[in-house]
Amino acid sequence: MNRSPQTTLIPLAVLALLAGGLLAYMVTPYWYGLSVCGAALLLLAIGIGVLTSYRRAVHADANDIFQQNATAAGSIINNIDLPALLFDDSGQIVWSNHAFSELYDGTDMRRLLPGLDPRFPNQAQAFEFNGRNFQLMSMSVQRSSVFAQHLTFQYWLDRTEALHYSRLYEEQLPTIALIQVDNYDDLNADKQFHRNTVLTEVERKVSDFVSSIEGVYRRYDSSKYFVVFEAKRLAELEKHRFALLDSVREVDTGTGQSVTLSIAVGVSNRIALSDEAARNGMQLALGRGGDQAVVKRGTSYAFYGGKRQVTTRNSRVKARLFANALRQLMESADQVIIVGHKSPDMDCLGAALGLMRCAMLVGCTPCFVLDEVNPTLEGAVDTMRNNPLYRDTIRTPEQALAMLRAGSVLIVVDTQRESSVLAPELYEQANKKVIIDHHRRPVDALQNATLNYLEAGSSSTCEMVTEVLQYFDDNVRPTTFECGALLAGITMDTKHFAFNTGARTFEAASYLRRNGADNTTVKMMFQDDMQTYRNRAKVVETAVIMEQGIAISACPEDDAEYSPLVAAQAADELISIKGIRASFVLAEREGSIVISGRSLGEINVQLILEKLGGGGHLSVAGAQLKGVTMDAAIEQLTQSIQGYLQEIGVQ
């Protein structure tokens, strides 16, 4: 603690006075005590005077030193090659050194820095001026007089050269890319496939592509390539949207199918991290159906390509292997808990019923997690509750969480998005997790699953589960109700077999029909009440048609409870109208805006809604916006549509 030296004399003087007073009181004659008191006061006065004189002398010597150094400091600041200045609260420059005067000969800082507040300047600010980059450092000048004008001292650090070398370093960082023919297995299964010729031509195109970016590559499998190039070339690749994707489709395979590639680029400041990012990006690209490029920077992703419909895989090897692995997992479990997405539909419920049949076959207790029943599920859920076989299989998320044990198997159907799962806490706490989904893999996909069955080329999750049923066990016999629910799920997602269908879709439907699925029962599952029909008709009537044949409409606010269902149905109705190539219908529910997108195939609604945080397929997709109004959501959707049209060259 810093104290004045005089203060140390005060306690001594007080003690001396007390001692003198005691002497005057106790000793006679009393003037002895008074003499002591007088001597103490005299010594205190002399000590204070001496110390004050000493401090004045020290202060005078310090002033001389500061004055001498101030002259030297002023000369240095004025002549050093570091721009420096003083400006007042109005932004007027009151002083500047030679280096600053060479940069700027004006007197108003606000003209030099338009966003500057002279009263409260930033302590540190980056600024580019005359082709040079500066770091502006500001500090307030403290002045003793209360009437003195407030000033700010600022000096400019030239960071041009440092930023140049930093940028040069970043541009020359090695970037890792992985390239592979994603439909190689399907091509190779065709006897007409010109294997050697095609692989040679693909490698030639990859070689030309790598040479154009001054990189190097190595083929580490018959159809996979490892590429290294400088980071500065990535901007060029993104500008041309990875032209290699389109180039390889020109290769004649002899099968009628085109060659499609998946490209994954990892961007990081370390080679090992770039390689890891590229591998994660490749998993995402393949999970989204391939035929696209994925660039992963940190936690962000950029997607290029993927505008074509995902081709249906002809091979059922994956379904057979998954069915065998699922059976082994169920046989070692004591219960199976099946959960779908929020606002579940018939594709979700039908898939759950098919998996419940598998669990019952191996003696495992199944249940389906359901929080509320929407109109699309009312008929099927009523049937389940009236049937003793399924009466106790419907559980709320809270009940399922209480039932969860270490040996439980949790199966997530019809979604793989973390934000879409009905009960995410179930997935977090389960030890054994299975995911079955037919959507393109999103960025926020569920992680750490024990088993994954993701097939972006399938029409529906019910189609995938129907195939699993056929390979699960030779003795599995789904009931008529289960077959009807599975067929209803396929019918719903294919829009009555009009979209996303392949040979395997009709084979699955044929299997369900042979086992008792009734078209009349399926038709009854899709019946609507009169109010829902009227709301849907009103949405179709009020739709706005853009020049490119894209329809946008919104659901009425008076039916917010089931508006997402009406939005999906209205979007289906709109694309059945002549001249409409794609439709988007918005609905408000619980403070969020739900968007349903549909397309005839020419416009990729999945890419449009993906920019808004959604996903799905080329012709069927959805998104959900939180914390925005309906008008703001329509504006965001319109901007996303316009951005997509510009990317594909439509003005």
C-alpha cells in the first residue's frame, strides 16, 4: 500500500503527547510534562517540513527528466515510420506525424473512417486504405484540467505484409479430396458393363481434372481416388460447381446407366484433419445418394450437384445383410422400442408395424412411441387399440423412457435427423440403436448408431422394411393389417405410385398384396373429413404461381392444429395442375412455419429447402423455420427458389 511518509510521524507524535500529559499529571512540577509535549510538537513540525521539502526536490528532478524525455519522445513519434495522430470528439485531427500526413492530408477523421464515432472509437480496428492493411489502435488521452478538450491518440500498424504471407500460407495449404464411382457395384452387376474401358476413361477424366488444379492423385481401389491439391484451387472448383460430376456422365458404360461420382473435400489447417473431414464428407455424399460434391470446412458443409433423382439400387445384398444383423440384435434384446419423427405419418407407422412383427417372431416385446394422433393415423391407431395383439404396444415418450433398459433396442424409422426425432432423449440414453430411413443424409444426422440402413434410392421406409421382412426369417408372416399399413406407407410416399418408384417398389407392393394387403383398406386410410378437404381446396385456390411454374401458398390460420397435414396434401394437389412444375405450401404450428415442397422432377425441391435447414428428396421435401412470421418465411423461401434457379441457369 502506497502511503505518504508524513503519516508515519503522526502516531509517534500522539504517543509523545500522551506521555507528556501523563508526566504533567503524575509528576510535579507539571511543566516537565508540558515540556515533553512541546518538544514532541516541535519535532513533528520539523519532520513534516523536512519531508515536504524532500518531496518537492524529487518532484522537480522528475519534471526535468520528463521534460527532457518528452522532447525526445515527441521527436521520435513525429519522425518514426508509424502513422500516428490526435483527434477530438468532433473527429477533427489536431495533430499528426509525418507518416500519417503522407497517407492522408485531410483534417476530418469521419471522412476517412465513415463509421467512426470520435467519442468512443474502437480500441482495435482493421482498416484497408490505399491498398494497404492497417490495424488501428486507439487510446484516450487523460488530461488534468477539467476544461481541457478530450482527445484520442491513434496509431496505425501496417499489417499488409503479414496478411500477405498469411494468405499465401493458407492458399498453399494441402487440401485432401476423395473421389469415387458411387454406382460401381450396380454397373458391375450388369453383364453388359464395359468395365475396363469405363474405368480407364473415368481415370483419364480424373487425371485431367487433377492436372487442371495442379494437384496429384493416386488410385487406391478400382474406382476410388485420393487427391491432394493447394487450397487456393478450391474456389475455382466451387465456382464451376465441380464440372467433373457432369463430365463423367458422358462415358459410355454399355448398360444404359451413366457413371456417377461422389467427391468429398476436407478443408483444415492440418493434413490429418483435412483427411478426416474428407472421409466424413464422403459418408455424407453417399448417404445423400451420391452424384454430388461435398466440401467440409470445420462444422459447415457446402453441397454441389445432387440435382438428379437418386437411382434405385437393384442389388438386395444390403437389405439381406441388414436383416440378418437386425435379427441377431433383437434375439439378444428383451424389448424393442420403435420411434419415428415428429407428426408421424403412415410411412412411419407402417414401418413400425413391420418391425414389430419381426420382434414378435423372436419373442421380443415391441412398442411404438406416439405422442399424439393426427388425422392420417386415426384409423390405423384405432384399429391397433381395438386389437388385443397391438393394444399395449402404443406408448408415450415418457412411458418409453421409463421402460428403457440396458438390453433394449431402439429403432428410429423414417428419419435420421437429430432435430426431427420424436423423442431425442430416448436415442441419447439407449445403448443399442438402429436407424432405418430413405431420405438423403442431412448435416445434423444421428450419430453412433449400432446398425444403419439408409437407402436414399428407396421410395419409402415401408419399402425398406418390407424387404427386411422377406429376409428376416422364412417363417415370418405379417398380418393383413400390417401388410395394409406397409402398403399404405408406400402409397403415401410415392403419391399412389407416381413418384420415386422403381422395380423394387412394385416388388415390395406385390409381396404385400400376396400376404393380404387390401387396396380398399388402404384407400380408407387416406379418407379426409369435410373441413380438411375444404381447407385444402382453399390453399390450392389462393396459390400464387411464379413465372417458372412454381406455386407458393399458405394454410389458413384458423386450422393450425392440423395445418402441416393440409400443407402436404395441398402441395400434392398443386403439382397435379397443368403448368405447375413445383409447389410449396407453408403452414404455421406452435410458433414455427412448416414448409412442404413437391416437384414433378424438373425442379429439385430438396436443394431449395435444404438452404432453409430442411431436406428430403428431389420431388418430395420439407423444412421448418422457427421464430419467423409467415411473411418472412415466404420471403426466405422465395430467395431460396431464386438462388436455385440462378444456379441451374434459369433466369
